[in-house]
Amino acid sequence: MYQDLGKGIFCIEAMYQRPGLASCYLLQEGDAAVLIDTGTTHTVSTIMQLLEQQGLQPQQVRYVMPTHVHLDHAGGVGELMQRLPEAQLVVHPFGARHMIDPTKLTAGATAVYGEEKFREDFGELKAVPEQRVIEAQDGYTLDLNGRQLVCLDTPGHARHHYCVYDEHSNGFFTGDTFGISYREFDNHNGQYIFAPSTPVQFDPDTWHKTIDRLMDYKPQQMYLAHYGRINDIPDMAEKLHRCLDAYVQLSKSVTKDNRYEQLLSGLKDIYLEQLRQHDCNLPVDRQEELLGLDLDINAQGIEVWLQRQEQASD
Ligand SMILES: [Zn+2]
């Protein structure tokens, strides 16, 4: 249910939708630990088991750090904070109010998924007392027994997104900002990666700049929420830039009628072509199965981005 990546870093299977889709991380330094992303309420028991296995008491977890408030990353925050009595919640300033009062997040997600599916996927979102919340401004730095963790404001996927730089491993915990790379696609060519253009704050121009900013640190690895650790970072960054370009190109080719359907089929073409270039030898129906949920969400996100531009120019 988790993988020891060395340097005190553990990748935890979040059990969201299917194994291998979403993960979160425990970072341990001596007698203290932080959690970066939380998965959903259903991930909490796995996290508590890992703490026990590592000989960590719940009160030794100092910080809970959801990279952003999308629910596969922050859905478990409220429940987890109740189980970790000494932890403070480190959240982007734009996400903080949704953790203190999750009513809007619950309503938004229930509207998208329906009540039953929402409960099944995410459980119940619980509020976090305001006095336990730290709003992490750009550059906010934590010290975990001498190990520095730096929070960088990283808009592009979402405006309420930050990434965590860990100097000790020369790596970033990137949430969704450095793309999605499922391990099922790993082959002799390395890793396959694409950008999640999730609703409602996808912004390709900003995202390009954010990727460049992360690359300024010359990171050797990235710890992705979807899924696990990747390397070959310069190559991955280039692929993400080209993926964003392909989305923008696609958005210019669609007409207003049935726009979602056109985006969906256009995205499918983009991914299948990327996978062909990656020399992926999985059957096409398996490729589509692995990307099915992302196809839908990314098409929706590009559509919302287009609508936002139209409203701005009205
Ligand atoms: Zn997200």
C-alpha cells in the first residue's frame, strides 16, 4: 500500500478510483513527519497504518500539506487533522477558506458527481479549525528537524496550488502541477506524461511559466500525486510544454456547437498519438481505459477555460 523511496520519503497509495491512480506522501525526518497531499477520507486508515509501521506517534506529524484543494488531494484533510492532534494545516491562501468550511467544496463536487458517488469516492469532508491553518505564501519555508521544505506558488493547473521543494532529495512534491504520469505506461522509452487541464482554473500561459520556474531549481526528481516518483525531468518538462501547446491548438480548432464532444475526441487523438510516439505497446482499449477519467475531466477543463475567455471578452 506504500513504497519506501528513500531519504525518508514514502509514496502512499490513495485508493481513489483504482490502484495506481492517486498517491500521497509521508516525509519523515528523525522524530518528525509531514504529509504531502492526503488522498480522500478513505486514504486515512492507510496513512495511520504507515505511521505506526514507522514507529511514529500521531502527534509527531507536524504538518499536513495538501498541494491544492481538489478532493483527490485534500479530501482527507479534515478527518486526518482530527487524528493528528499536533499537526498544522499548510494550505495555499486561495484554498484556506475551503478547508475551514468545506461546504462549497462538498456542494461543487456533489453537483459534478452526484451525492452517492461523492460519498463513495470521497466520504465526508470535515472542517478544520481556523487556528490550525497556516496560509503558505510563496516562499514559505518549514523546518523539519533541519530539513527545509519550501512552498512555491504554482498556478496553471489551479490558482490554489503550491509545490513543495525538498532540498535534501533535490525534488519537488508537485501535486498536479508537473503533470500526470501513470506507471502502467512505463516502458523502454521511460515515462509517459500529460497535463491535467482540470476545471475550473486551468490556465496554459501561467502553467508554462510555472514549469520553467520549477525547472530553475534543476530538480532530479518529481514526486507526483498521479503517480509516484519520476525522473528524466528536463525531458518531462519539455513534453508538458508541448502537451499544453497541443491543448491550445485543439481549442482553436473546435466550434461552439458540441464543443465538449469535439474536445473529447480531439484530446483522445492527442493522447493516442503521444502514446504512439512513446512506443506504447498496451492495447488501445487499455490505453483508453487508463485515460478515460482524465479525458472527460480535461475536456471539461479546456471548455471552462474557453468560456472564461469568452466572458472576459464580452
Ligand atoms: Zn488537481
